[in-house]
Amino acid sequence: MATSSPISAAFFIFLLHLATSVSSIGVNYGTLGDNLPSPQAVANFLKTKTTIDSVKIFDVSPQILQAFAGSGISVTITAPNGDIPALTNLDSARQWVVAHIKPFHSQTKIKYILVGSEVLHWTDWNTIKLLVPAMRTLHRALNAEGIRDIKVTTAHSLAIMHSSNPPSAGRFRYGFARYVFAPMLRFLRETKAPFMVNPYPYFAYNPKDANFALFRPNRGLFDRNTGITYTNQYDALMDAVYSAMKAIGFADVDIAVGETGWPTVCDGWDACSVANAASYNGQLVRHVDSGKGTPLMPNRRFDTYIFALFNENQKPGPIAERNWGLFQPDFTPVYDAGILRNGQSVPVTQNPGQSPNSGPTGPSSGGQKWCVPKPGASPQALQANIQYVCSQGVDCKPIQAGGACFDPNNINQLATYAMNAYYQSKGRHDFDCYFSNSGLITSSNPSHGNCRM
């Protein structure tokens, strides 16, 4: 897990989710729990019940590699940081490949091997200076063993960044840019492997900028150098990394996201809630699947691994570390992130101690559902909701002059149409009715007269 991330300002843009598109979303599959299902059960669940098409693990578990054989789900594995010195030697690297890769290749679809995890964040200079040589040697070892369809890379926390704000001024830390990242990116370019980063807006959470972090409507972050207004922190972080790569001549190297996510529970901090996690991860899934990329990298898809698959009850550290999961160990969804097959939806459940009014309430499964303004929502909030929805490609003609739902003296009626139109068009996920805590899910059809919802 990363423990840093820059930038704070304000955010969001709800992007079209292509439900029929091939998912670019993977998940980090951790195993620090004493109540987790078997790897075979996990592989079957992901294949049959979710749209997740790839997993990333933090070791080279033979049980997991065997379980995913023939599943069609790709696996990214991690060589521990402690293996880096040995992997600089070709004979040792070939032995490592023979022991950990060849028994499962190609029945198991191994996509990437990560040489270490957040090496620049957690290790000393003696290990850091061996990282790129180890990556090159492991690549040679794979080729020597006749394996040419597995890419070698490594994942970085955003502690690698010297600056990230504004995104166009993103730069790597001094010293690392020349002596680590230039040779690393040269290797990745040669082998057509991605530069992998772990962007976590959560770690820079500021209540004033919560909407920017959580893919919710906000004023945005203006980059004076490019004239771009960023509507979410994820894009800003990604473009900061791109700018850093471009500054040293490697803008053409692909980027992958090794970890990103949001916890549902933490020690008395308002950042953590089911509603916040559902908003961040749900909208992240849409954003990635849309293929729109970022302002500086338009129309680019990024292999993206959400952290994490399960709540893991034996992870050390603060309570948040045990509450990053999309699912409980019995496969019960913690919230609806939009990754279940066949449009399945689950209710946004409450955290212990969470206020009943902290997110959308009302029915969330079974029968028809509509999104309406909460009682007491301010006219200013409803007007902002209308403006936002109508800027996102939703048909707002019915609430314009002459439309069936037009009533210039009834802001609640106009907002009801707009908010519900957005909610219905996006697939009726609970988080699509959040609207900065001004939306409510109801089973009562709000249609009236000729105004049909």
C-alpha cells in the first residue's frame, strides 16, 4: 500500500459507462485473512459473477496461479523486494523463472511480473540501484526459458514525485529522474511494458476538496500552464506522472495503475465511508471503461487494479487497512462498484456509526427505482444538480421551455427530472443518486401529468 499522494483542490465528471465493453478493471487479491475463501472459489467467483478480468497478487503463490489456470483471467505476480539482489544474476533469475513461472505458463495467463513493490518508497539505495538491472535480467531470463508473452515492470507509490500540482508541472524526485527513471523507462520502452503507479486520492483527502477526490461535481482544479480544468484528482495525478515522464523524454511509454481504491471504515476520520468508497471506485470503473483517458492522455486505456478484493482481517496497522475490500470474505459485496455481471446491483449499506442521512436511502434492490431530491435540499444544490446533469449529455429538453416537465417556478420538479434522468441513464447504481448528499432513492414513481419519469 502506498502512503502518500499529492494535490488537493476540487473535482468530478461522471463519465459514460460502456456496460458492454471489455473491462479494463482488475483487482488486487490480498490474502492476509484467516476467513478468506479458497483461491479456486475466488477464481470461479470472479469469472462467473463479475466483470473483473485480471488480478494482481503480492507474491508468487503457486496455489493462486494454479487456481486461475484456464480461467481467462490474467494474473500479475510480484517478486518480493528481497529477491531483487538475486534477480540481477542471470543464472539465479532463470532458476526463479523455472521455479515460479514455468510450472504455470501458459495454462495460467500471467500478464506482468512486478520486480518488487514500491521499491523506492520502502527500501534503501543499495536495493534501489539494483532495481533496473534486476528487471532487465529477469526479462532476459524469461526469454532464455522461451517465455516472451510476460512483461516485466514494477509498481511505484507517488512518493516518487517531486511535484504534482499543477499536473503539467509534474516532475520526478531529483536524482531519481536521471539515475533510476530514465534507465527504467528506456527498458520499458524497449520491451513495450507499462510504467506502473499507485495513485491514491484517499491519501491526500481534505474535507474541503472531498468532491474533487471522489468523482463528484465540483469547481475543478485549473492548470494555468495548459488551460485545462481538472474535474477529478485521479486524472490530475495521472497527468502529473505523464508530465514527469515527458520531461525526461518518455511520454510514449504506457502507464498502468497498480493500486487505487478507497476504504470504507477508519479510525474516526470522515474520509472513510461506504458512500465514499462506492463513489470513488464506482466512478473509477466507469472512467477507465469509457476509454476517454485523461486531459493530457486522451483516448488511452490504463490497466487498472482496484485495491482490494476482500476486507482482510489480519492486515496490520490502522483499521482502514482491514477495510479496503470490494467484497466480504463470503463474497457479499461491501457496496455497488458496478463490477457485477448482468447489471446486478447491491444496496449501499451503512458503516457502524454512520448517520442514516449520510448517503442515498430508500430501496436499492427489487422493483423499479427513481432518484429524487432529498426533502430539505437547498434550491442552490438542486440548481447545481440540474446544471451538472445537463452538461453530461443527458436529454434535458423536457425541462426546457415547452417541455412536458417544464415549470420555471418549481425547482424541485426540474431537479427531480434531471437527477432521475441521470440516475436511470447510468444504470441505476445507488452512488449515481448521491449528488453531494442531496439525492434520495425511492420506489414511488415521481411522474405527474404528461411529465413521465
